[in-house]
Amino acid sequence: MTDVVRVTGLRKAFDVTRRTPGIVAVENLSFRLGKADAIGVVGESGSGKSTLARMLVGLTRPDAGTIEFDGRVREWRERGRLARLRRAKEVQMVFQDPYGSLDRRLTVETALRNVLRRHQVDSSAVGTRIAELMDSVGLESRLLASRPHQLSGGQRQRVAIAKALAVEPAVLVLDEVTSALDVSVQAQILALLTDIRARTGVSLIFVSHDLAVVGKVTDSILVMYRGQAVEQGSTADVLRRPQHPYTEMLLSSAPGPGWRPERVAELRAAFAVVHDR
Amino acid sequence: MTIEAHGPVAVATTRKAAPGVFYLCLGILGLAVVAAILADWIAPYDPSATDFSALYQQPSSAHWFGTDQLGRDILSRVIHGARPSLLGAIALLTFATAVGVLIGTVAAWKRGWVDAVLARVTDVMFAFPGLLFVVLVIAVFDRGPGTAVIGMGLAFAPVIAKFTRAIALEEMARPYVDAYRLQGIGSVELCVRYVLPNLFPTLIGYLVVLFGEGLMSLAALNFLGFGAQPPSSEWGLMVQEGRGGVIQGIVGPALIPGLVIAVVVVATNVIGVRLSDKLAVKA
């Protein structure tokens, strides 16, 4: 079966100044993702996971490496409306900040209508499609006339997901989509994403610092540290039998029954020894 | 900002003009606009009609604000003067906004060398005091209200460009802009159709404040004789024409239009600040 996404040898460095050598955000990163699969990308702040997400959707251009969608290598020189619309169907992204990810002037209906019209949905079918999208993200139709400031954080995130799904992308990148939400709303959004994946067959790339959240919605996990993948495997394996001390440290960092902060410090020290070698 | 102590909890409040002051200012500006529109019907006298038997008259029932050195009714001239004064400030601001918003948005959008070049151009324009800049423009072209408006407009444009660039940069960093890109929207459409309209609420409040400054600057130019020419009853020109009487102890012809300018400028400032707050909260 063809991979929906195939990332090979991806690298990105950011220059501090023109003369100062850059900070390497992502280094030699590779992974594959099949249809309707879900992969979690986890790591601490600064591990390069958001840069990876932005490269995947085409907002940041990598220095080296290739990104393929359905066997087609992304060409960064491609311009023009048709190329943009095709890329939009390859991958969409939902952002961390539910307050800034919607245009504050537009009602929910106008925002969804604009996306559908742009992607040539027949004008007679737009109304039905909007109703379907609202239903699929669990929003009542009465909210169609609302503007973003009239919605809660969870509702805004649902609208952002609906907008992304309106394009009918093959892949959905979710960059810390639950971080700004309270715990009960987090659970609702995670359940929604699992449901959407099962119904539509969309592949998910779930970027998060929270291993527990990632564990609930993904089949495999890629652990990033300082731009590199330090561990990759099935979600069950990574969570139950972490092979890398950094993964173990991430797992131990989550407060829970029997949580020992001194154990986290021990693991961090042990990992530093391994990493520095 | 003041911090008032209420028992164990200190409550921080921001000082704002009371609603009454805001509505008073709105009324003053409304009055000026009505005067500009209906001057031909509401002014008691022809603003250019001279009466040499009634020079420098004190305020009376016949002439509420008195008369000037040519016996012209000051109230009628102030009412008629609202038109060139307000229209001049509007024209100045429209021109400055068109230039400034274009430069500011392109600089924020393109960044890189385009931003650097535009920043240097605006810096050079900043380096000249506004008035000197206008005098240069007038020296090259010709004196008159149109030249004054264009010259002063060019002096105001860098201020608007810098402000627009700053708010456009902030706006473009919002995730919704990236979301639009991912939907397949091209750069120009994204900028014109989606980002620019989101700048307007912040920009409008700022422009209302600048309107007062523009009105004052144009009045200063007209006072110096670079803009409107007699027999115009533009307020700055009225102050200039009335200053001859000040030496003789007759301050009305210069003071009244000067006060009108000051009151309208303060009113627009109060309205602008309140408008900025309201629109920012909505945004």
C-alpha cells in the first residue's frame, strides 16, 4: 500500500544572524504514514515538532530532505492557483491557538462557505455541506451566525477543524490542538478526532508535548529531542516499553499516582550522559 | 492607571474620558460638520461681505462673535470656514492614508529588502520636520490649498506607514493568516481581502486622532500663508488675518477661530481614543 505521507531526511536550521551559524530545529528526520493512520509527534518545547509540522504543510521550507504526499514529491517552486488548491487537498493544519486561528470578522457560516466555494463545491450543495460539516464536528447549526468572539475555546477549535475538513484533505496536522483547552473539552476534541478519522479516513499527524494525549488518538509515536527522532514505534510499545531514556523521562514527567519528581531529575541526568557521549 | 484600595483587594482602573465628555465631543464635531454642510443656509451674513462702518465690532446681538478688521461677521466666517478646514483635513488624511497604508502593508507583507528600502524611505521623510517638507513641496510646485494638502499628506504618510506596518506584522503572525494560506489563497488576495480589513478597526481610531493633528497642521500652514488665500475663511487664515487687531488689544478676530480649532482638535482626540478602545475590544 502506498504511503500517504513519506518524509525523508528532513532538515531545517534557522540563522541567528547572517553570520552566526543556525540553530538546527530539525535534523535528518524520516517517517511514513499510511491512509487513515495516526502518528503522534512528541517532545518538549524547542524539540522541533512545530517546525516539522510547518514544513509538512508547506509553511516553512526545509533546507534538505523530501516530503511526499501519495508518492508525489512536494515541489517548492510550484506556483499558481491550481498548485495551491492541489496542495490544500493534500494536507491541512489545525493550530494551537483557538482564539487566533479564525478570522474575527467572519461568521462561522461565511468562513465555511468561503472555503467550500474556493474548492469548487457546487453552490447548490454548499448549504448541505455546511450542515454536514457542523454535524461532523458536533456543533449546533444555531452557531452558524456566530463570530469567533461569541464562541468558547472548544467551539472555536471545532470550527477550525470543520474548516480544515471542508477542503477534504488526505492528511490533517494537529499542532497542540488541545493545549489551550480545559481537560473536559480536551477529551471531547480527542474523541471527535478519533471519530472523524474513522469516518473520513483522513490520516492524522498529532503534534503535542503531552504523551498521554497523544497515546489516546495515535497508532504510532515519534519522539523528538533537539530536532532528532530519538525513538519511533507503535504507541503501545513506546508508552509501555520506552527504549530511550528521554522517552522514559517524558513519561515520568506527567504527574500521576506515585509520581516522583526526583525520578524525573535522575532520568534527565542519565539521558544527558547518553546524549553527550 | 490608578490603583484604588478597596479593603484587602486593590482594584486597578484605567482613566478614560467620562461618557458625558465623549458625547460632548461627538456633539462638537457634529456641529462643525453641520456647519460645513449647511453654511450657506445657517450663516447670518455673507462671509466675504465687508462693512467699513462696523470694523472691529464687539460681540452684539447683530454680530454674536463681533466683526473683523474689514467689518466681516466673524460667526459667519467661522461657520463658512468649517468647510475648507474640515475638507482640507479629510483630503490630507485620505491622501496620507492611501500612501501610508500601501507602504506599511507592502513592507510588512514582503519583509526582507522591500521592507528595508521602504523603512529607509520613510526614515528620510521622517528626518524632515513636517512643515519644512511642505515648504519644499510648495517651493517646487505652487502655493495653494491643493499643494498644502499634498505636502502635508506626504509628511503624515510615514507616520501612518510605520503604524500600519506594526499592526500588519502583528496581524500576519496570527494563525488564521496561515490557515488561509493553507486553503490555497494567494498572497495578494489574502492581503487585500482578509488581512487589510482586519487592520481597519485599529487604524480608524488612530486616523481620527490624526485628523485633529492634520486639522491643526493645515491651519498652521494657512496661518503662514502657504495654503488657503484670502478671501477664504479657513480658520488658520482667519487667525493670521486677525492678529493685526491683537496689537490694538482686539483679540476676538484671532482668538475665536483659534479657539474653534483647539476645541475641534480636542474633540477629535477624545473621540479617536474612545473609538480605538471600543474597536480594539471588539476585535
